[in-house]
Amino acid sequence: MRLKSTVDPTRFAAPAAVIIRAMQKYGLILADNGSDWFVTGAPDPRWDDELMHDEFARITGDDFEVVE
């Protein structure tokens, strides 16, 4: 999956914008674990988990495209 270029990273907090740009450039692997859409990653005390959760909650499945 790849985040569509129509999602404007500048409308997100700076830490989330970095990841959003990477999702647009490199894409991501989608796993169906039976839950709603969410982003997972390695825990890191330098990230504000609540901020990241709130920012990524603004992205929906319609914001992605399938790439082969």
C-alpha cells in the first residue's frame, strides 16, 4: 500500500509528517489483524504516542492506493 500524494503532510504535526512522507515515497506493508486501521512500530520514548495516535487517526483507508 502507498499513501496517496493527495494527503498533505504539512497539515500534520512534524513527527507524523516525516512518517507520512515515507508512506508516500516507500509505501508500507498492510497486515489484516482483524482490527481497525492503525500504524504500529517499535516503541521509542522520543515519540509522543498520544500525538502520533491522534495524527494517524486522521488518515483513512481511502487515503491509500494499492501498488504492485
